[in-house]
Amino acid sequence: MHSIILLLRSSKIYKLKDVPRFKNQLLTWAQQFDDVVWLDSNGYKQNYVNYDAILAVDAFTSIKTDFKQGFDKLKEYQTYCKDWIFGYLTYDLKNDVEALNSQNFDGLGFPDLYFFQPKRLFLLKGDELEILYLNAVSDEMNDDLIAIEFGRESPRGTVQNNIKIKLRIHKDDYFEKVEYMLERIHRGDIYEANFCQEFYAEDTQINALETYQKLNSISKPPFAAYAKMDDKFILSASPERYIKMENNVVVSQPIKGTAKRAMNPDEDKALMQSLKHDKKERSENIMIVDLVRNDLSKTALKGSVRVEELCEVYTFDQVHQMISTITSKVDTETNPVDVLKSTFPMGSMTGAPKISAMKIIESLEETKRGVYSGSIGYFSPSGNFDFNVVIRSILYNQTKKYVSYSVGGAITAKSDPLKEYEECLVKAKAMRSVLEN
């Protein structure tokens, strides 16, 4: 960890004439930096949104660590920084929270936790852009804006990857593993577990930015993220918020329940209604709502945990999803990192009971999840935070020439292995089409 000094930021506000063009130019300009986090809501109409898009670049200080005491190290960093920090938490930080381990194959090699304090920060809401630069670089603000405005606009839809995707778990093995999981459910060891599988390509190079832009244009999700840490890239078209805290109100919005879209409007509406009334999907969602309520209660003020929405169906470009919203209130003295730690990993990607589910998941999956089913987000100087769930995402290690995406689904007593497999393919469709072209 670098030495941490509390520094002031210079701020300017601009009105933008062409927001989509500026966003494209801004992200292209950002590629010159080793540390980049871009968060984009894609204009999706939703509650609890502060910014339409955020770009953080150019690390002044940073923290990079494995899972051992990962949350304590993050807490120390966030407390001393008292500034904007951006980064990711991998799923394998579960090993810091509980007596668990991650022994499965890891082709990507991402650190378990990475956050940085950006020198340059761009906050976009509507047509208003707020720029916050550390004073050390504030004299570069105008030059940067000119470079962004007149820089090369990145091409859209020109990705020609034609990559051969391999399966880490083949179909027959998938069925066997799900059958074993169902045995454990019928025995009463668990009620639900999120079982994931990896698709990957070796000795492969991609244009990370173009691949992200293509993926994002297909899905237009509310929690999209592009992150670059030296030679490692996260290209995320996530529809799911993991957790947010603002002014001591905590919001979690787990997704459980997926249906495909249809071109025909009547058929599409029927698929949406079918999901809304599907007993299996609703029971999956409600189990995770109970788990999230329990997690939030660890830091909540007594009696403050509330279910604001139960099993609401939302429509995205690729799929319909069932989403619930749970809120709580925390004491002003509660450290924001403690709220994260007490709810991590998110219930929608684990199962119930959580620890038993994570142990069974680990024994059956073939790949270390890493950033997949972890989270990308930020802390503000006041300790507010917002984090997504890293799903529908492509992960890329440029040096290792390794490209990966994973998908999963909740296995419950009512699960049909074939239907679960088909749901995985629906979720994988956008990533596969972008990579295989």
C-alpha cells in the first residue's frame, strides 16, 4: 500500500451537448491509463441511482491483496483515504469471511481484492458532467477535456474475434453434478445453491474496449462496468446491484429468476407473465430474500430491515429478470466496509444456508470464480458506496492470453437439470455471440 495523504479535489461542472458521443470519447481517452473503472447505467430507469455513468482513472494510491484479512486491509485503506476509491472484490474473499478455501483451477490470476484512489474522476448525470481532479493534476483538466472532445472516437461493432470457446464442464458432467446437488437438497443439507460453469479460450487476444462496447450495446444493462488493471480486464454487462449504502440506508437487490425474450410482443409479454407467476422461480427468489434480510440484520438498526419489492419482474434487452429489493438502516458509527463484509458473498450467487451452499459449490465447480460473482464499485469520501454483481461478464488476462466467462443458476428441489442447463445457455448468449461473432 502506498502512503496515504488526504488531498483536496478541484471541481468543475459542464453541460454536454451530445452525451452518447461524449461517453464514447471519454472511455476511449481513458485507455491510456493503467487503472480504469467505468460504471454505466445505460439510462435504465431504476430507483436508487446517483449517477448515469462514472469514470475513475489514473491511480494516485492503491491496494492490491489476496483474501487473507482482505476486508480489514480494505477498511484501513478506505478509512485513511477518506476519498473516492474504486475497485473490485472477488468471490474468493469468502475465505476471509468464513473458514473456506478456493482450490479450483484459476486461468485468470486476478488479485483477490483491488482498489485505487483516482487522480481523475468524471461523474455524469443527465447532461451534466462533474469533473473532480486531485489538486496535484488539476492544471491538466482543460487539456484533458480538449483531448477527450477531439480524440479519436472508438469504432462500434467492428470486433472480429472469431474465438473458439471451450467448456470447462461438459453437458453430461453438468447433469451429474446437478443430480448430486439435488441429492444434497433432498437430504436437507441445503435448500438452494448457485452452481456455475466456465466457458474459456486459451492463447487468445481480444480488443478489450471494443469487446466491452459490443457486449454493452447488446445488453444495455443498468450495472455495466469496464475495468482495467494493467493487463487484466473486466467487461461486465451486469443487470444486478449487489449492495448500496447512502446516508446510512442500505439497499440490496438480488436477482433470482430468468426468462428469455421473444421478438413477438405478445409472446414476449406471455414469457414475462409466466416468469412472474412461476412457483419455482418465486421460491428461489424468496429464499434469497430471507438470506439477504438475515445478512443485513447483522449491521442494521433494530427493526429497520424491510422488503420494499418482492419478486418484481424487470425487462432487459436479453432477458426478463425477477428482482427483489431489501433495505435497512445502520448506525452512523457503522463502518461501510463492515456492511460489505457482513453480506459477502451476495446471496444470489451462493445459496441457503450460505456456508453449506458455498462448500458444496466449491466441491462441484471446476474453476475458481475469482472476479466472477464478485463485485465492482466504489466508495465516496463520506463512506457511501455502490457495488454491482459481476455476472454476464467477460474476464481477460492479456499477458496470459486467457479469456473467460462463467454462468450459473440456482438449483432447488424443483430444479430440472436440462432446464437449468438451458437457462445457463440463455445467460451465456450475449458473451458467446460477442466473442464468437
